[in-house]
Amino acid sequence: MGLQLRPYQEQAADFLYAQDRAMILAPVGAGKTAITLTAMTEMVAEGYVKRWLVLAPKRVCTDVWPVERLKWAPDFEIAVALGTPAQRQAAFDSVAPIVVTNYDNIQSLPDLSGFDGIVFDELTRLKNPSGKRFKALLARLDKIAVRWGLTGSFTSNGLEDVFGQCKVVDQSLLGRAKGAFLQKYFVCINRDFGDWQPRKGALEQVMDAIRPATFVLEP
């Protein structure tokens, strides 16, 4: 039996459990991994998800998920897919219901047909929708119905970054095309340099648009 979540964390876990596509925006130390593991294991126990893939920065793969698993989901095995290609493949070939791998391995991921849930930990790593890594991942997500994103720095580098993060979770939130997103919420300051500035009230409008799929934990 794992530890007990705090009431606000329970709320966040319940929110994830109720959504196929969702994001948790919360500061460092708010318990995003604990919240998510709780919801993930519930989804497996209830038969809504058979197997999860977690994408995270390398240090988070090694130092956070395995450690938090012992506290919050001790009955669930996690396979960490890092190291040589053979070591990564062994993790994917395991029977573990949760496989954790890092963003650097996106372009060498094996067949994902066995996964029906995915978690993007530190979602801001997917802020660039025109990057090779992003495109390689998006092309393989069609069959993964449940997609959750976790971040503590959603808008830290500017409002433009939220488009890619939302697109990989759910393209219905802010649309499929970044150009249309920019036209709606920004003013072009310098077309030659692709310099866009948010319109007045743009942040509030964006947050309103994504609210149904977003749980915000204030510091």
C-alpha cells in the first residue's frame, strides 16, 4: 500500500482519471509524479489503460519515477528504458505496465502499438512543433488515446510555447496549425524575423480555451 495523497493532490489525480487528454500545471514540489502515478495505476486497475509509456528528461527517468513508484505505486513495476539499444528494448519487451524513457530516445522508439496511455513529463520539452523530435513523436501517437502532460513551466519562456505543448496532448485545444494560433492570439511585430507579440488579454484567452483539459495547482 502506498502513501496517501493530500486533498489537493487527490483532486488533481481525480481530474486526470476523468480525462483522456489532460495537463497538470504545477510548481516543482507539488507532487506531479505522485498525482500521476496514482491516476495511472487506477486506470490500469480499472482496465481503461493496459500499458503506459512515460517520456521524461533522463534524470527524471532515473531519479524520480522509480523512487516515487516505491512510495505511491509499490505494487506496480516500472521498466526504465535507458542505456544501450538492447537494454532499452529489454524494458519495452518486459511485462511492466509502465515503461519510462527519455526524450532523446523518441526517434528510436520501437513499435508503440502495445501502449494505450502516454505521459509527457516536463511537457515543455515538446514546445517546438516544427522540431524533428516533435514530428517523429506526433506521427506515432494516433493509436494512443490517453495522453497526459505535466509541467511546472508552461508559459515560462513566453505564450508562444504553449501551442506545441497543447498540440501533442490534444490538437482540439489550440488547433492543428501554429500559424492560425499566432494569428488569433498574437500581433506580428516583424515578419522577417517571425517576431510575434501576444495581444492584450491573450494569456487569459488561451487559459480559457484549454481550461476543460487543464488542472492548475498554484504555488
